[in-house]
Amino acid sequence: MIRMIDLRSDPEELVLAQRDAIERVLRSGWFVLGAEVAAFEELWARACGVKSVVGVGNGMDAIEIALRACGIGSGDEVITTPMTAFATVLAIIRAGATPVLADIDARTAILSTDSVRRTITAKSRAVVLVHLYGRAADMDEWCELCEATDLALIEDCAQAHGACWRGRPVGSFGAAGTFSFYPTKNLGTAGDGGALATNSPKVAASARVLRNYGQSERYHHVQFGLNSRLDEVHAALLQERLAWLHRFTERRQAIARRYAESIRNPHIELLAAPAQVGSHVYHLFVLKCERRDALASHLRANQIESLVHYPIAIHQQAICQGLRRDPRGLRLSEKHAATCLSVPCHHNLVDEQAERVIEVLNAFQ
Ligand SMILES: *Cc1c(COP(=O)(O)O)cnc(C)c1O
């Protein structure tokens, strides 16, 4: 079976380094918010080109904490995309704010600025922009829109570690950028982890308070915070995996280039190639097919796994039907949900497997 991700095939050198990292933490006798977390925060801040990174429990909490640290909550509307992990919208609700949904651009499946403009009201306070599948969104457009409309920009970078726009990493453009280190993400740990990146000392300080029960100092609670701390073991593992991130990303990009030049089938459409000035780190390689389920069956019959990101747009979830949305509807998101399919594209996929994926996709009738 050619799998969507295969962490068992990680390089032996990395496996051994991770084993040593875990031992280092065990012998230190300090397990939550310590020297390893501080060291990783520093490394990740440098990689993201920001002043501060705050390690938290997971990617969803990172969004909630980022919103709250920006002063967004009850009574505020936050605009986002219906084509995302449910966590994006859940985090907005957890922050006490009201999610509002705008439609996507069909060529990239990323939130559309035109649709966002149609959803803005006097209550709108922020946009959570998802760099979906690993593609850096057009940050010229987004920075201009958020500046002109006075909306805080929160970048959900859970799928886009290291993606750049005009050479600048995602997560460094908005008021905050949020990351997930869930095992299957481009940078992942052996469990849950997350972080937020920011250039604002105020947002960073507030996030540090919020992640630890809202304590400003021990036993002094200045906010009703969360318990959302990054563990030392995860921070130690992330330092080792970060040393490989660039190589792993290049591998994903090489596979994606090969797919883009070789997938030739009238039934299959690819998403837009990355922009000249924007990179794509291919957390997922996504194609579109009118007979998506038949294509998935054809792949499975040929021992190739595939997944759908995402089969149900947020507003199509029963509990989300009341959410306000673009008055023109969210038809492009619905169409994408019905036709998209993600095929294997990960750092341990070998050439032979990539060629087999191409061959089987091209043989679909
Ligand atoms: C994975 C993911 C999240 C949530 O991250 P967790 O660490 O699982 O909480 C949020 N947004 C997007 C776009 C994701 O892919």
C-alpha cells in the first residue's frame, strides 16, 4: 500500500536523534514549559522571521489564544473559510467570537478576498486566513485588505510550515501566525503540540499568560486562561525534526513537480501551480475530479491510499448551518468538497511510488 504518510520510514539518523532527545528530557527531570520549550521557541521564531514564538498545546488552541491575545472575543465576528479543518472554526467559537464564512477561490481552494469583502459588517474584527494544503496565500492582497478594513489578520499555518510569500515566511505577516505540530503535519511531533508566532510583544506576553491558566506570575490569575502548554519532550523532538524540515519540504516539492508535469488525464484537474512569488510546501497534493469517489476506489484497488480534505464544508456540518456567510452563498466551497482528492505526497515517498501514483491516475477512465 502506498500511504498518505509513512512516519515509520523516517531516516534512521533522525530516529536516533529523537531517541537521544527524549532521554535528555527524561534525565533532566523537568517536563512542562522549560529549557527545551524556550530553545524550540527561539529556533522556530528565527525560522518564521518573527520576534516571538509561544509554544502551546495544539494548533487549535494556538488560534484561540491568538484571537484572545488580540483582544477578540464575545460580540466580535471573525471571518474565515468553510474549506478547512473543523479546528479553525471551533477555535473562533472557543474564543467566544462568532465565525462568519466566506467562499474560496476555485483555483487554489484558499479564502477569497472578494467574498470576504461581501461579509464584512460593523462587528467584523478579524480574518483567520488558512494557508490551505501548504500554499502561501497571496499576502499582497491580504495585507492590503486587512489594513484597509482594520481587520486583525490571524494566519492559520497548520499546513504551511516554511511556506513563503516574496521570500518571507507565512505566519509573519499578520497579528499572529498559528501552527500545529500534530504528527502528520509537515513539522510534527510524537503527539500534540502547537505554537503561535508574532512580532507583537503584547500579543506574545498575553499568549504566555493565557496558555498557563491566565497566570501572570505563580498564583496570580489576571485572565481566565487555558491549560495549553507545550511539553518538554515535544519541544525536544521538534528541535530534531526542525533540522530536517527543509530537506523534507524539498522532497514534497520535488514529488509535486513530478505530479504536475506527468499527470495527464482529461478526468483530472490539478489546482493552480504556485505563484511566482509564493511557495507551496505541499502538506497535501490535491486534485479535482467530477467522479472523485470512483477515482478513490480505482486508487485503492491499485494499493494507493487517498483522502478527502475536506468532504464536508464547515457550513454543511449540521451544527454549523446557522453560521452567517457570504450573501451570494458558498458554492465554490461546496463544489470543491464534492470533487477534491488528496493523493500521497510526503517526505518518505520514493520515486518508484510517485511514478506508480502517476501511472494509476493516468489510467483512470
Ligand atoms: C491540523 C489543523 C488545525 C488544528 O491543529 P491541531 O494541532 O490538530 O489542533 C487547524 N487548522 C488547520 C488548517 C489544520 O490543518
